[in-house]
Amino acid sequence: MKRAFKVLLLLLVLFAATNGVFAQQDQLYKTVIVRATPGGLPSLIDKLKSDLGKIVENGGEQGYLLRHSQGDQWDLMLIVPIATYNEYFNGKSAEILERTYGSGYYDLIARQEEAFVSGPSLEEFKAVFEPHSFFHIEMFLSLGGKQQELLKERQMENTYLNDTGRAGNLIFVRENGFKWDVFTIGGYKSLESYAAGANQPEEVQEAAAKKAGFESASHIGFYLRELLNEHRDTLAGKVE
């Protein structure tokens, strides 16, 4: 088993290196998106909560479990910070999260997607996840040749949000795994605080958009659509 992990580790590192991802973000994360079998959701929640507890007990970082409320078709998103591929695959976290094919875990799973992603620093991650209970998640698959431009657009939009009095979103970039190139997560105290949105005069929004590099505030959505093959939009609550 250890040898298999080391071989997989080497393949993952080579893949990431050839795609130039390491320089873009600060921290690695294991991300799993699942849809439960009919009637299996309560047991799956208990299982994943238990797994998160075991990771912390064995010296790993605190991960989080998000439950879909509306939007995409998955039920749960698990996201766990990891230090390095080597440390992950040679430690307890991989033993917990890398499921054996045909194991009892899959009796609870109707569909699963997983990936290793690079994302914000651990401090930024905790600053969003620890105090908030409600999250807006967007997942993006770029058009061919538009991956870097999509990442830049997400960074530009964070600048725009900050300059209009709103918190930016955490940005995660796929290193390997599921099809999504980029996904973002924004944290909120409640559904009401998310719905409140911006309350800035039009001239402030226009100035912020142009400062961030957009043609105008109204053009932000149009520009994003020019880069996308597919897009998913989800609201979710944190499972405590």
C-alpha cells in the first residue's frame, strides 16, 4: 500500500508541475463532492464527520463539511487542508480519505467527484470557514485555452467585491481530479446576509469595476460567460 501511494504521489507531482499550478496558490486541499444514495444521507454525514474528527486526532488540519441547500445536484462537499502530497499519502489522512474500491463506504454513495486543489493560505481558509455557517459555492469549467484568463477573472472579481464593501471569495484551482478548473467559496453569517448583497451607488460600482480591469460593472457577468464551458452555482450550510 505504501509503495502504491508513493507511485501515485510521483504521478501527481509530475502532473502538477507540468501544468504550472504550484506558483498560483499557497495551500493544498483535498476536496470531495458526493451525492448520497436514497436514504443514505444521514449515515453519510455521520461517516464524514467522524472522518474529519479522526484527521484532527491524528495531527491533521481541521476540514469542513458543507451540505447543499439549493443549486447543484451534490449533497455534501468535504474540504480538508493538506500540507504536501508526500505528507498526505504517507500519513493517516490518506488512510482515512482514500477509499478502497468496493468498500462499504460506497454503499452510501450514488455519485462522487474528488480532486486535489491549490487554494488560499491556511489562515485565509480558516478566517472564512470558522466564523461562518452559510456558503456560496461556484464551480467553473473553462473553454479551451481560457484557464488562466478564468483564474484572472476570478481574482479581478474579488478586487471588485472588496472595493464595493463585500468580502472576496476563496479561490481554488484544480491540480488533478474532477473536471472543474476553478471553484470559489464565499462565507456568510446567514442566508439573509448573503441576500443583502451590495448596497453601493452606481458610480462606486462602476469605479470599482474599472479599477479591477472590467469594462463596466454590468459587463462583469458577460465577460465571465465568455470564458466558460460549464458553470454550477450552489448555496450550502456548514455541518457542525
